[in-house]
Amino acid sequence: QLKGVIVRHPQKDDIGLPVQEQLIVELYSK
């Protein structure tokens, strides 16, 4: 489900990148 969120964010390039990176970091942290 989290991956779906990461894929959906790219639509907003301005704030999508930082949010996407944070989500990826959270996924790899667990």
C-alpha cells in the first residue's frame, strides 16, 4: 500500500520528490 502512495506522489513534482524520498526511506528503515 505504501508503494502505491509513492507512485501516486510523482504527480506533484514540486512537493512530490521530497515526500517520495521520505516514504522510501521509511520503507527501507523498517
